[in-house]
Amino acid sequence: MANDHFLTLSCPDKPGIVHAVTGIFAAEKINIIDLQQFSDPVTEKFFMRVHFGPTPTESTDFLRTHFEKLAGNYSMTYDIRPVAQKPKVLIMVSKIGHCLNDLLFRAKTGQLPIDIPLIVSNHPDFAPLAASYGIEFQHLPVNKDTKAAQEAQILELVKQHNVELIVLARYMQVLSPTLCEAMSGKIINIHHSFLPSFKGAKPYHQAYDRGVKIIGATAHFVTADLDEGPIIEQRVARVDHSMSPKALVDEGSNVESQVLAAAVKWYAERRVFLNGTRTVVF
């Protein structure tokens, strides 16, 4: 992937966008490795992801003149970044660690193309786990009286570490509208339920009481509306009458880890686009 890059863009839909974009690469004699596009007939927006390369040098400045002109013509927002550039991810966790442990292992083994400079928790429990991976751990306790100050610390850490994405790996605190707005479209949460069913406390016990035959988990962007942000990924697991609430929790934990890892991976690979209250995922 030396000198390979991702181009992502969105704009109001109109004829000629694909031709204009691919024409730039043809003129510069750059190969398109993979291209995905979607025109939403409801929002009338167009989305595209292009994996291209190799370029003659690591720099893609020579392409920006073309795309700045294109952006002006099509009211387009776009981004070009190297495939090898890993986004910096801050993971937040409380006292349930399966998602954290899974993300750390996947990042360490190269399954997840992210850089984790920092873990933040409102409890000290996972400081030893962070230390075992050589990752900085910040214990930031919080209550209703200290929430504003604690979240100000989080935003300062985001700035210090050039964090692009916050991942809530079972962080059991509701974020304030201030933090949600400051990191809009850059916070992913794992919800231990197949939204919109069984919200609130003890969803697996609710599922047990209802005798469900599938359980699931939902990864979504965080907004000020609790558990209502745009959904990135959902998966389910089959269960049956013989399983206790504990067994459902164990099975659900596996699904949660898989769903969150998938959402983070797709974000890192520039596959996720916000489309109003929904997402486009290539």
C-alpha cells in the first residue's frame, strides 16, 4: 500500500460526478484500485469512496488543485489521506472490559488499523490492562457536579493527543450535549441491545423475560439524544429457552465486541459517511 490513498467525498447529487472524479485520476495516470458510490434518492446526496494509487510521491498536493476546483463546482466536501495513516483513537471505558480488551488485542495484532494513545475511565480498574499494552491510562472520576470539568479534561486530552475518534467501549456515563457537539460524528458507542428494542437498564434480563430468540448489539454515532445517533452496524446471535440471563450476557458480550470492532475498522478505513440521521457504509 505504499503511496496508496483514500479519497472520500459527498455533495448534492447531480450528473457527471463520477466522470469528473475518475477523469482526474485518468489525466494524472493514477490507478483506481477500488471505487464505491451511492446516490441517495431521499436526501439527494451523493457519496463516494475511492482507493487509489500508487502516487509518484507520498504527497498528493498535486491532486488538491483539481479537487478544490471540483469541490467548488459541485458544492463538495472531500478528504484525501494515506491508507497507511492510522486515526488516533481515545477509548473510554467504565467497569466492563470485554470491548476494551478486544479492541486492544485487534489493534496490537494489526487487525484494526488504529493508533490508541490513551484510555480514559471513570474507574481505575483497567489501569493494569492499559499498562500491559504500553498505553497511557487516565482515571477521571465523574459525578453530576464534576461532569463539566471532567469532560473539559477529556476535550483537552483529545487536543493534546490529536485524537480523531472517541470510542465508548461500555463507558456507562451519558455524555453532555457540549461534548457531543464538540466531537460530532467522531464518537462511536456500543449499545448492548439490538436498538431500538430493550433500551435502558438490564436489556438482557428484559430479553430473558420476553423469551427472545435473538439478541444483538448496535454500534452508532453518539448524539445528544441518548441512543438515537446514526447506526453504523448491528449484529445478532440466536438464543433459546435453555439459556439463563448470565448465558445471554456472555453471548451478548461476544456480539458487542464484534460489532464495535467492525464499526471502528470501517471508520478507520474511511467507509462510514453520515447521511442525516442515517449512515452510508461502503
